[in-house]
Amino acid sequence: MALPLDVLEKSMNQKLSLLLKDGRLIEGKLTGYDEYMNMVLNEVEETYEDNKRRLGTIILRGNNVVSISL
Amino acid sequence: MALPLDVLEKSMNQKLSLLLKDGRLIEGKLTGYDEYMNMVLNEVEETYEDNKRRLGTIILRGNNVVSISL
Amino acid sequence: MALPLDVLEKSMNQKLSLLLKDGRLIEGKLTGYDEYMNMVLNEVEETYEDNKRRLGTIILRGNNVVSISL
Amino acid sequence: MALPLDVLEKSMNQKLSLLLKDGRLIEGKLTGYDEYMNMVLNEVEETYEDNKRRLGTIILRGNNVVSISL
Amino acid sequence: MALPLDVLEKSMNQKLSLLLKDGRLIEGKLTGYDEYMNMVLNEVEETYEDNKRRLGTIILRGNNVVSISL
Amino acid sequence: MALPLDVLEKSMNQKLSLLLKDGRLIEGKLTGYDEYMNMVLNEVEETYEDNKRRLGTIILRGNNVVSISL
Amino acid sequence: MALPLDVLEKSMNQKLSLLLKDGRLIEGKLTGYDEYMNMVLNEVEETYEDNKRRLGTIILRGNNVVSISL
């Protein structure tokens, strides 16, 4: 069985695609996380209502995340 | 009596259909979970307002889940 | 005095009618629960805005529940 | 001083009127409660947008309650 | 320094005016409270969208309260 | 480094401007607080949708606060 | 691996750009934080629906934050 945090650990330095509660889509390389699924992402691109923005490195609060696509 | 987490355990490697708080429907094979009902799902297909998307493997945050159909 | 969880225990294998926060109505037979009022329900029928769906067996997250009619 | 839970204890077997977060009004006789203000109510009548429904016995989740009129 | 709960303690048996999250205004005499700022209020008058209602004695859940005017 | 609660401590008896989640603006002199950032404020003036109200002394629940301007 | 709080620690005295749940954008220099990601920011500029405001020093509640761009 794969614990969700173990799957996150195996995804380190890989590109993830995250859906946030407000509909925002975040794509970036995972460089860190904690037990609350707060994450550090590099080379981030955000898509929101057809607009794209480059955000560089971000800290993302875990409680805003709906799902993480590997 | 069937504890909810025991029922999840018995559903490992089976296809589940999940309803999320935002109305999203997620179908996929359960490959992991934790005590907060965070889940790891494979071969995921998302349906949202008549649009379908294939998402591959996802980590789903348990606090967005309304119900899980076995 | 009847503790809410004791009343749930006495309702095992009986048909319940649950109102969810999003207005969804869930009817089904209670086959399990935990201390957070997460529930396992069999033979589930969901009613939402005049549409009915059969859902079979579901795990329902307790924090989406408003009230449980015995 | 009257602790809220002590006031609830003294209201056992009495008729209460509860306002829920979604605007629903619940009237019923208190037959049980727990430390989270989850309640068991008998002879329940629900009023919602001018519609009344008899609900019999219900378990009500405390986190949906705004106020309890004695 | 005045701790919020100490200020509540000094307001016992005095008339308070409370603003709730849903815009409701509650006026009443404080006769009890607990550590979560759940309160017991007597001689309560509720104002909501220009309608006033007398509610007698109520238990008010603290997590619905925005502010308490002394 | 300045811990948020230490900054609040240094702001005692000073005028603060607080933005609440519902868009309300609260200005007042800080006379107390606790670890949850519940606050006691004196000489309070509330601004909401271009309307101003004097509120005297209030207890403000910390979980409604977005930001505190010193 | 970079823990989110460690990344915040390394961002001390640097300019950050924060997105809040209500769509507000906050730019400022980080001068403090705690384990809940409550933050103290200096030289703050807020952008909200095309309006900019200078806010000086603020304490920002962590539970309103969606993401922090370094």
C-alpha cells in the first residue's frame, strides 16, 4: 500500500500538477513538503480562467489543495 | 460492524467513484490512503460539468471528499 | 440520556435518511461508523434536485452531514 | 455562572428550537447530546423556506448549529 | 493586559451585542460561557435584515461569532 | 525575527486597523489578546460598505481576521 | 529536501508576494512568522481588484494564505 505522503516523497524533484479549491491549476517541480501537505514548488506556472502566469518558486498551503496529479 | 477505514482497506486495488465538495466526480483504482482519508488513486478519470479528463495517478485530499462509492 | 454515537450504534442495520451540507439527501442502511460520524451505508439512494441515483455501498464523510433521521 | 453544556443538560426532555447555518429551523425535544453539541432530538419538525416537514427522531451535528433557543 | 475570556467574565450579567458570521445581530444578557466562547444569553433580541425577534434564553455557538460589543 | 504574537504584544495600547474575512474594517486600540489572536479593542470604529459605526469596546474572534495593520 | 517553514526562514528580510483566499495580493518584506504560517510583513502593498493600497507593517493570518511566491 502507498501512503499519500510516501507517494509525495517519491515525487520529489518531479513535475506535479495541482488543482486548488478556487479552481486554480498549479504546475511545478516539487522540492519540499511537510506533514500537512504544505509544499515547496519550483518553476511554477499557474493557470486560472485561461490566464497563465509564471511564479518561480512558491510555498503552497496544503489546505487549499484538492488533488495532486503525478 | 464495518469501520469506514476498514471498508477502505478492503477496497484496495478496486475501482472507486468519489464525489468531491465542488461537484467533481473522480473515478479511479485505490492504491493507498491514510487516517485522514487522503487517498492515492490510479487510472483516474475526472468528470466535471460534462467534461471528462484522464488524470493518471493522483493524491486526493480527504477533506474535499463527500462520499466514496464502492 | 442518549449519546449521539449510542443512538447511531442502535441504528446499525437500519435504514437512515441523511441530509448533507450541499442539500443532497442520502437514504441507506447503516453498516458501520466511526467516532467522527463517518458512516458506511448499503443500498444507498441519493436524491439531489429532484434526481435520484442508486449508489450501492458508500463511505460518507461525517463532516458533510447536517442531520440523520432515524 | 451557567456553562453552555450545563444549560443543555437542564434542557433534557424539553422542547428546543435550533437555528442551523443553512437557515433551517429545527424544533424538537432534546433526548441526548455530547461534548461537541451533537444532539439527539425527538418529535422533530423542520422549517425551511416556509416548508415544514416532520422528521421524527434525528441526530443533529453540532457544527451546523448557530443558536439553541430554550 | 485584558485576556478576551477575562473581559467576557467581567461582562457577566451585562447586556452584550453580538455580530454573527451570517450578519445576524444578537443582543442579550450574558449568563454563561465556556472556553470556546460558546455563550448563554438571556432576554435575547435578534435583528436580521430589519426583522426583530425575541428569543428568550439561547445557547450561542462561539464559532459563529465575529465580534462582541460590550 | 519578530513572532506575530510578539508584534501584537508590542502593539498593546496602540491603534490597529484590522481587515475581517467578510470585508469589514475595524479600527481600535488593542487592550488585550490571546494565543488564538482573539483580541480586545477599545474606541472601535467599524467601516463596512461605506457605513461607519462606533462600537466602543469589542472582543474580536481571531479566526475572522485576515490582516492586522500596525 | 526543503521543508516549507525552512524556505520561509530563508526568505526572512526578503520581498514576498502572497495570494490570499479572497483574491487579495499582498507584497511585502518578511520580518517574522510562526509555525501556523502567520507572518509579519513590512513595506506592504496590497492589490485587490485593480486597487493598490500601502499598508506599512501587517500581521497576516496564515489560514488566509493560498500561496507565497519567493
